[in-house]
Amino acid sequence: MTHDDRRRREIDPAPYLHLLEERFGIPLEAFADFAFFRPNRNTVWIRRRELDWSGGAPALHAVGFPFFHPTLRFPRPTNAAVLRFGHLARRSVLDLNRMQLAAFVRREERPLDADPPLPAGDHGYVIARSDGDIVGLGIVRPAGDGRPTPTLEGLVPSSWIDDGGLAIAHD
């Protein structure tokens, strides 16, 4: 088996999908039409299962996208995954006003002013939404270590931001 063959071999996504279901309430059924691959130790990729590779397999990046970072201290979905599936989340979703959104996309760590508030003691990864649109992944850090209150920091890649804010297309 060649290196490329190993990179294209489908993997069992259960460990990653259960983390998404547990943290964000995204139903497992949402991923039924997708196949998952782990081309390297740092990233799990996703693609539509229906793609026909009978004419030879294209490069993975041509048919899918990075879905999950399993080797981080706290494994997390990618922002691409959050943008694609975040609308299905039933928990750990924060609605941001315009001022909060501006700080979020600049990746500024700001005191958390969530409406509705997160459950007491909740911290970790959250999905940010503004005006009904999914914005990306953020992290809520608990009070302590010099923080008098919990804080929120956006994890949207700086390359996705333009001078006017997020550079993502809307339908």
C-alpha cells in the first residue's frame, strides 16, 4: 500500500463525531453522507461519500476539507467544519452583537458577555453566531489566572479576515 493509498483510506469517525455531539449537540445523523480520512496525524478530513473515484482518486484537498484537529491538547473541529455544520449545533453557541463580533474576528480576548449566558462553570470551545450566521469557532476561558471573569476569544484564522471583517460569502 502506497503512502497516497493510506492517506485516502476511510477511517471510523466515531471518536470525533461523539465529541461534536457531546459539546455542541450536533446530531450524528448529520454526517451520514460523509466519509472521513486522516491523511496525517494532525488532521481528520471530510468529503461527501457520493464522490466517484473510479477514474482515479484526486488529491484529497480537491474533494474535501480539514474537519477536526485530534492531536491538540483539547481536540477541536476546524473553522471550516464549524461553518459547514455549526447551524446544527444545539448548545455551546453564542450570539454576538456587532461590537462582540468585531473583537471576535480580531481574536481579542474579551470578557464574556453572553446572551443567553453559558451554564455556570462552562468553558471550552463555542460556536459563534451573529445575525443568524455562523461566524466560527471560539474559546471561552474560565475566570482565574488574572481574569476576573470568563473571557471569549475568536479562533477564526486571520487569513479569513479582510479590512471590513469576515471575508466569507453569504447566500
